[in-house]
Amino acid sequence: MSEKIEFDYFPHPKRDPKTKVLREEYYPLISTRISYGHALGRNFLALVDSGSDFNLFQQFLGKG
């Protein structure tokens, strides 16, 4: 059985390549830390790869 995972979405400025208009896009980011051996690295935000910024398909096709 699959588990539902929720992420917080954070605004990020993005320029439309055609119109050059600056707008906010929201992306799911998670706090991440990479360690090596016993040394802990700094925390940073990592993008959850949740798909394309622009979708060709209608929303109802992705609902289960």
C-alpha cells in the first residue's frame, strides 16, 4: 500500500521565456542534509521532482 507524502511549496521567481514577464512559481522543497563519514554537512533545500512546470494534460487525468 502506498503512503501519502505532503510537501510544503515555496515561491520562486521565474521569467516566462516567451513574454519575459516575471512571475512566482511554487515548488515543493524539502530540508536535506548530506553527510560523509561522521561529518555532517549543512542543511539545504532540495527540489522534489514532481513533474513539469507546464503540463499538456488536463488535471483530471492525473487523479487516481
